[in-house]
Amino acid sequence: MNTNPAAEVARDDSEGMDYLVSLPRRMVTVYLPILCFLIVLLFPFYWMGLTSIKPNDELIDRSLNPWWVVDPTIAHYYHLIVNTDYPVWMWNTMLVAVTATLLSIAASVMAAYAIVRIRYAGSRWVGGMIFLAYLVPPSILFIPLALVVFQYGLFDSPMALILTYPTILIPFSTWLLMGYFKSIPYELEECALIDGASRWQILTRIVLPLSVPGIISAGIFAFTLCWNEFIYALVFISSSENKTVPVAVLSELVEGDIYHWGPLMAGALLGSVPVCIVYSFFVEHYVSSMTGAVKE
Amino acid sequence: MAEVRIRDVRKSFGHVEVIHGVSVDIADGEFVVLVGPSGCGKSTLLRMIAGLERISDGQILIGDRVVNQVPPKERDVAMVFQNYALYPHMKVYDNMAFSLKLRGADVGDLDARVRRAADILGLTALLDRFPRQLSGGQRQRVAMGRAIVRDPQVFLFDEPLSNLDAKLRVQMRTEIKELHQRLTTTSVYVTHDQIEAMTMADRIVVMHDGIVEQIGEPLELYDNPRNTFVAGFIGSPAMNFVRGTVRANGGPGRLEAGEGVSFPLGDGWSAHDGRPVVYGIRPEHLVMAEPGQPAVDGEIAVVEPTGAETLLVSRIAGAEFQAVFRERHAFRPGERVALAPLLDKVHLFDAETGQHL
């Protein structure tokens, strides 16, 4: 403890985050908690990476250090890419995720704008109902949806997923964008209206450019959800060449009760790479969109 | 340029009528200020002229055209908003060019018009900046530039100076007035600040609770307010009011205000003998009483010197009275002072209706 009275006075006057100034304190209050979080969050990735480069005999040998690899190999990756349909699954997942995301965002932008900005009876009510739709769990919704998918003859095709994913994505994206559009001042649109813009021009030339961060975060959300989605992909797709990564890795790399741990982990790790790339590009927008649209 | 005629316009939100039949004729090239306390309907009226609010009843004409059903973009009006409403993602140049681009204006013409407007407002050096890089006054100027570029028939201003600090407000007030003298475009200007109204307007429309209380030139409203609302709203510091009864007794009359206090009246009030009235006198029309002059006695409560003039608050008959002196007196709180109203400047209003007598 510092007993110098002058220093005490100075500390009393200080405010905010100044208590973090000295290094030992910063260690305890900042770095240590961050380290704990990092370990908890990153350990699964470490384990995936480790397992995916361990040769099979090392994987089952219990006398070796399980936290390390002695003789790393890329055999599992080779097996995954050459001997399985992994590249096809990857392409399927990408196709489904990108298309469903684009569809959902386009629909959500228009829905959110109409609900927030166009005055008509029941607009608020519609907003509430849309959110209600989001609360229905997919694990219940997949049964009626399966019937619809069958009726339209979409079963076992990418379209089955492209058209059903928006049922989860649109409600949430619409809600996220509604909040975003609300933070754009009315006067901007009124001014544009007087300046001679039509509703469509207001949307495309004023509202959308100002909502880019919001749209990006809705897009990231939708893309991630599509990429990781499991239950619809499991139910609506049956043939191996149409499967998406999360389902295929599990159904094609597990034979009965034999788990091919090496390729399984390699597949899971490769499968999370695209999402990581998307996040790393847009993380700033993602964060800034949480704090409102127009800052003057 | 065009005249604007507002004929018995009403506006209801649901079942609540907020504007109860307003009629104003605005001449071509005139600068009219709508003024009133907040909630009086002045902004709603302006928004109806712009086409941002539907007109519930009555008519608005711009030029010779009834515009009730005309969408905003076809009314050929330009509006300056209180928070400027600059498009944050566009540079100053694009903000000013936006409406012309939407109209598909020829690129050379567009550029010439933007540069001319920028030149008028001293914005030429700022054309490449974004709104967030500008100060409040500069943003205000860009908002006006955006209006000027279009060369509209009518300018509409919705409290454009409210977000500026006091000094800048005075400066921009002058700029807007100069601009109007130069462009002579019909302008409708909404404000709650009566000083802004007085200094800028060709004519003022005083609104209160959804009706027009009085329309007139600034000094006409100041000298001849039609009722107590206008009398109290126009002028700063505000007019002093006291309730009482007229006693004419033949010659110069007086007003009995109760508690044994009476205020002197001039000649010509004998017809109102015994009538309960509101007596109004402006602070600058109270002077130090000469010996023998009819006056009223008060106790000094507060002295506020501003340099150019001194504001004296004194208590008379339980009410506070303000008086303004340009000459300097040695006032002290607690002392007594004899104030003489200038008799030809006294206003009497009916105690019931508030109408000027």
C-alpha cells in the first residue's frame, strides 16, 4: 500500500479505469480473466487440431502424453480430401449458406423497413408476430416443414435447405434490422422525400448505405447459423453428395461404432475455417452495429 | 417563387384536433415566421405545407395550385430541419447535389448550381468534407445550401437555429435574413423564439393551441397586441400584467388592483368604469416617477444589470413587476421605488376574454 498522503489524495481524485494502471493489478483484473476465457474457448480448437494431426497409433496409445503429438502427420487431411466427398460437402454448405443468407437478408431488409417506417394499421403487431415466429424451436418446426419439402419434391436437394433456412433467419434478421433502422433519424428520410426521392430510392440511397454495419451483422449471424445448422440438414438430405459439412462429417466418418477420430477432427477444423474468415473481416462492423447507426 | 395560401386548415391525429382552422396568406417573396410555444401546432402546419403531414381539412395553395394531394417532391419546396438532416454518408457536395441528381439534372448545370450555392454560403472549401467533420454552424449552412441549390418556390425552415449556441444563433439569424434579401424566395420559418421572429420576419403569425392569435408585422404586434397571449409572448422581458377594476371618476382614471394599490390610467377609459380588466405595461414603459407624477409604489426584489440596461424586479401588490432602465440608478434590494407607467403605453384587456380593449 502506498501511504504517501499526497499520492492518496491524487488517487482519490482519479476516476474511471485508473485503478487498472499498475501492472500487478492489471495482471489480476484484466489479463488473468482474459487468459481463463481464452483457455476455455480455444481448448476445443486445440484438441481438434491436435487430434487431426496425430497418427492413428498415437491416438490409441494411452502411454503417450495426450496433450502433445510426437510424430505429426497430414494423412487424415489427405484421406478426408481425396478419399471422401469432403470438397463436395464443403461446396454444398457454402452454396446453401450463401444463398440462404442472401435471400434472408433481402427479405429482412424490406420487412424491417416496412415495419419501422411505413405507417399502416398493425405494423407494430406484425413486428411482434415475426419475433414470435423466431421463438418456435426448429426441432419442432422440422416435422411440418418436412411435409412441405416432400410435397414440393425438394427432398434431398440443396433447395430443401436454401428455402427452409430462411424460416429461422428472417425473423431474427428482421428484428435486428428493425432496431437498426429505428436509429436512423426520421428527418433524413423526410428530407429525401422533399428532395424528390421515392420510397425505393430512400431505401437504396439513404437507408441501406447507413445500415451497412447492421446488414453485415445480420449477414454474419445468418451465415454462421446456416453453416452450423444440423437438424434440417440431417432430415431433408439423404444422399452423401448433397450433404453439408456438419452432417456429413458425423454420418460419413462414423461407421457404426467406429469413430475415425483423425478425419473427423480434420473435417470439423476445416469446416470452421470459412466462418472464422468471415468473422475476421467484419468483426469491427459487427461490434459497431451493436451501438446504433448514425453518429454525427 | 410563389405565394402560399393557407385556408381554414385543420389537422387531427386520431380524434384529437391539434390545428383548429388556420388561415394565413403569404405573399410572394415574403418572409413569414410562425411563432408560438411548443405544442401550438406551428411545426405541424409547416409540415403540412411541405407535404409531410396530411391535411385533415381545408386547403393549402402554393402558387395557384391546391397541393393537398400533391406529394412532397412535386410541391417544389425546400426544407431546412432543426437537426439539419444532412446525409451522413455523403460529402457536402453530394448532399447539396442529391436532389438535382434525383431529378436527373444535366451534370454541368448541377455542378454550376452547387458551386454557386457553396459560394453564396462560403462553403466552397468544405465541399469535400463529410457532415461529421463540420461544426454546427457549417452544417446549418450546408442544410441551407441544399435548399438553395434547388431554387424552389418556397423555403421552409423548422427551428433551424435551435441546436446552435447563442452567439452563432445571432450570427446565423443575420445570415438567413441577408440570404432572403438576396434571393427573395418566399419563406416560412418556424421558431419558438420570439426574438428570432421579431428580428427576421416581414410578418409574424403568432400561434397558440392550434389557432392563430394574431398576424402582423413585428412592431405592429409589439405595439398593438390583440390579446393577453400575444402581449405576453412578444417582447422580452415580457409585459407586466395585473388584474383589477377600472375606476374612471370623471378625469384621469386608475386601476384598483386590490391591497390598496392602484395604477394610474390616462384619459379615455371612462366608458369602462367598473369593468374588471387586465392591465398590461411593458418593462421599458415604466420610468422613475417625478414628484407629483401619478405612480405606483413597489419594493425592489432583484436588480440585474446587463451593462447596456438594468432590469429591476420589484414587488407591487403581491406580484412581480419588471422594469428596464437604460440610465443607471443606484438600486438596492429592499428599498422602495416609485414607478410611473407611461400612460399612453398602457394596455387594457378584458379580464374574461383577454381581448384588447
